Amino acid sequence: MDCFMTAVDMARLIREGGLSARELVTAHLDRIERLNPRVNAIVTLTAEQAMREAAAADEDQVHGRLRGPLHGLPVAHKDLAETAGVRTTFGSPLFRDNIPVQDEIVVERLKRAGAITLGKTNTPEFGAGSQTFNPVFGATLNPYDVSRTCGGSSGGAAVALACGFTPIADGSDMGGSLRNPAAFCNVVGLRTAPGRVPNRAFGLAWSPLAVTGPMARTVADVAMMLSAIAGPDARSPISLDHPGEVFAEPLGRDLKGVRIAWFRDLGGVPFDRRIRAVVDAQRRVFEDLGCIVEVAEPGFEGVNETFLTLRAWTFEAAFGDLPPAAKAQLKDTIRHEIDRGASLAARDISRAEFAHTAFWQRFQQLLERYEYFILPVTQVPPFDVQQPYISEIDGVPMTSYTDWMRSCYYISVAGNPAISVPCGFTAEGLPVGLQIVGRWRDEWSVLQLAHAYESAAGYWRRRPEL
């Protein structure tokens, strides 16, 4: 059993009777047992439960009952997503032994579509930062070089995919948490439009910054997973009405004459030269597909301060009322966000929202002339796992633990769907990701271009030597 088979092919073989859910789950559990100790991607394993579910799925199939499009497929859930009866720690000592009583909506939908939970994937504490380590489980290592970080905050999910532990995984993204680890681990991660994959309402339920989305090894696998988890839900005030089934259609498209805006420098954002070299070399692939590629960007004035202000406001809203003893157990970067959020005045937040709106308008105007905006996912390649975050890029100092993530979080501010797709490797063999951003709420066209690029470039086929 090849655990690197695409999820689309696994699902087809199960439907046709050429593969059983028990065979599939067993193969993935065996691989996790052998290799997970080397990378620490799966932090809570539900092996016995998974085998029971696989047996039940096979029994259903014998009687002609397929549970859904993901029938029998293994899946792993990020340790920020609540899972009923399965430990969910959020990477925090405060929740080390937390057992939720209900599933998050994305978990609920994956189960309903027939997927079988293998366990939980590692994440930084409360998803803060794009380097996956926490005091509960430690660090997750990059399988392409175990001395390097896998990114984050969906780092455990990306590594689990890259290592063949699971064919699909859920992730979440505020400032790049789906896209950064996908880029660092040579897999695919889709930041969906706010509300496309609904989250159960709590806290700042109308905020468009944090979204849930699919991760996999190919674009077609991501699209299949999205078809199962997208769609309206009355428990989310911003959920979109369109049904998820539309993402199950064939992804092929004639791209001749499609106009693409190619990044310049995002208004002065520094990039490691290795990232620029790999990403810029991909321009010819899009031109060979028939696209018209031109260098063009919206203005990025005020975007950085907008994101940092709204992020701090979000953290203060979530954690500001914690008792002092509990707050003292949070990592220093989270405490910094809470303190900054507490210092904000109404004027700070209103100015950030005005700048937010202005940037949204500029970005949509750019995408009236062009159908896509393309840029690197990350500003740097995977770095030393012992380094909490990047402190400088090409001689330019970073002012905070998030400063090196601007190529992702600027796009988060726009709110347009964006995908990270493998686009090559540095001379050291470290993966690089290319980011395709589409028009407002148009994940479908993003998936189409990403699929065409992936088919032409083929970098997704390279696996870690691990």
C-alpha cells in the first residue's frame, strides 16, 4: 500500500472495492509508528478508534452504504480544532488534559463525509507564530531537513502530509498558518475566503482574519477535501451560502490569455535571494500555459499596521480576562500581543479598519484588470528549528516575531483566497512555495490555476528522504 498515493485515487479505489478502509488505515498507522518519532507531527494518536471506524466503514460498504466522498480516508486534525472525546491541548499547558465534548464544524463535516480520524497534529501554543513548538509536545521537525522548522501554525499537519502519515489534513490560517508550513514542507495549503469553511461562533465571530481550510499533497486532493468541508452553517454568522459540492468538479481549464499580476516587492518587503530566485523562475511556466504575466501590485500603505493592530486586538479579546496565574503560563509573544491589544484605543482600531477597507478596495481593483496575483509564500526558506523566529532577512532586521511573515499576512488583510503550491527547492534542498491569490471569494479559479501549474511543474512529486 503506497501511502503517497493521491487522496483522489485512494477514494476511487475504495469506491471500486480495490482497497479497504482497514488496509488504508493500517498502512498509515504503521507509517506513523515508524517515522513519527523522528518528526513529532502527530501528537495524539487515536489508533484503536481509527481501526474500529475503518471496520465499520468496510461493513457499510459491503451493504452498499458509502458514507460520503471521503469514505474510509484517514485524516488528522490540527490540535486547535476541538475533537469530541479526543484530547485537544491548543499546544498550551493550560489545556494539557482537555477533552472536548463536541467537534469543531470542520471535524464534524470530515466525519460526515466518511473520513477516519487518526489523531491530532502539532501546533504552536494557541497557533501563535509560524514555528511549530510548544511546552506540551515540543517541536515538530521538517522532514526535508530535521534540523529545520516546518513552519506553522499548521506545522504538524504539513509534516504529516509530507511524510505520508495522512492523505488530507485540516489547518487554519490568520497570518499564514496554512500557507507557510505548506511551503516549507512541499505540500498544498488553501487559505479559503472568510466563511467558506464555517467555524462555530465564539469571541470575534465576525472577524475575517482567521479561517479554516484544507491541506493535502496535491491541488486536486485539496479541492476534494474542500468539497466536503465548505458550505453554509447557521452556527457561523459569516458562513457563505454556496454548497461545497461545486469544488468536486474537474479542475481543467484553458488558461490562454489569462492575465496575471506578478509581485515586485510588496512595497519594500525583504525576501531572501534564494526565495526570489526559485519563485521568479516559475514565471515562464505560467507563460507556457498561455497566461499574460506582468509585474503589478496594489499599494500596500498601512497594511502592516492594520494586521498587527487587529491581531493584537484579537489576542486581547481571547485572553485578556485570564487570571494572572494562567496568563503567566502563556509564552512571551502571546503575552506581548495581549498587552499591545490592551493598550489600543478606539481610535487605533477605527484607523486600522479604515486602512483595512482601503487596502481591500485597492486589491480588488488590481484584480479587475488581472485574474490572479502571484507572489512567494514565505520571505525565507525553512530556518533552524532552535530559532524561535527570523530576526533579519538579507541584512534587514525584523522588528517582531511575525515580521518575516508579511508575504502571507498582507494577503490575509485583503481576505482573498490564496493557495500555497510547491514551486521548487533551494540549492540546499529546502522546499519553496508559490502563492496564487484569486478574486474575491473565487477559490474555484485559484484551484484551477494551481492545478494547471502543479501539473506543468511537478515539484509535488519530490518526497523527503526521511
